[in-house]
Amino acid sequence: MERELQRGGAVRVAGVDEVGRGAWAGPVVVCAAVTDGTDPPEGLTDSKKLTPQRRIGIAEQLRPWVYDHAVGGAEPEEIDELGMTRALRLAATRALEALAAPPDAVILDGKHDYLGAPWRVRTEIQADLTSIAVAAASVLAKVHRDAFMAGLHPEFPDYGFDTCVGYPSPVHRSALAEFGPTPHHRMTWSYLDDLPEWRHLRKPRPDPGGQIPLL
């Protein structure tokens, strides 16, 4: 895909991928990665196909290998205020604007263009399996977010953030039922409806117009 876009005049192509869209706690994180066409580190693929330790090892090789990369995020309160579509756009824009130079084109994993103008966007389902730039962004975004969530564990040890990284798990669900949401939880999400002691804390969702599915 990078070569195809470059033949069309896009010299600098960024692969973009996100992580954390379906989590109950923590930010949504987007990475933008630009490669130079050289062979990637061995074993690079969609981050979900790698073990945590393998992801960390490949990320260490990716950081000096990618020509340029940057990470952007949207915090839980921004997700609650804006909705997921606009929060993804905010996180992706922050990542793209943090690159050393703006890309001529963006390859976006998935079928929904949540980015839009002024970026020239090509969407591709499972782009993390067909684009080395998107695969690199997938791994770097996942490792970055996992490390952030693990860093919350000492303050909130009952929630298992070091292992579930904010996604629903038995430990996470149990802690929510007993202790309620932390400042890192998304407060417009329906999991609160299943917590009788805490459902009064749920905030109304933003206008659903333009929202995309979470899964």
C-alpha cells in the first residue's frame, strides 16, 4: 500500500492505528508511523498476534527503525465529552501533528475514516497485516498504552490494570463492583448500568450522531 500511494505522488506515507477503543478505563491511543521502505524487524505483524513480551521486544527494534513516529491520545474525560469518533480523531490528529513533517497520505486501519480532512486518508481493513507502517503503529501504540496502564497499578492495585489494561476482566469487574470507578474510567459507558451502587455516576453520552461501532 505504501508503494501504491507513493506511485500516486505521496512521498511520505504514515500508517496509523489505535488501541484502547473498547476499554472501560484509560485513554484511547493512536500511533502514526512513517517508514523508509527498508525491511522491518523480523516478526513484525498485527500487535494482537504477538505476546506481550514479543511486542515489547519488537517495539524496541521499531523505534530506531521507523523513519518517524509519534503517539497521541485522548483521555477518558475527552472520550466522555466528545464521544469515541471525535476522540479518535483528536488522538490521531495529535499523533500526526507531532511528526517531524506532515505526511502526504495516511493509511488508516479499519473501514471507517474517523480522521477526515485535511488528511488524505486511505482506509484498509486489517491494514496491520498488509502495511508495515500500520503494523509498526499497531505495536508501538499497544506497547505505549500497556505501559501507561501498568503504571496505574500501584495506585489502583485491585483493578488489575497491569494485566487487563483497562479492559473488562473478572478482577476488573470485581473491583468496580466493590470500589466503583476510578478517575481513569470512562463515565458515559454502559458498564455502570450493571453496578447498582455506582450507576448514579454514569454521565449521559454525547450526541450519537456520527459515532462508529466500538467493536
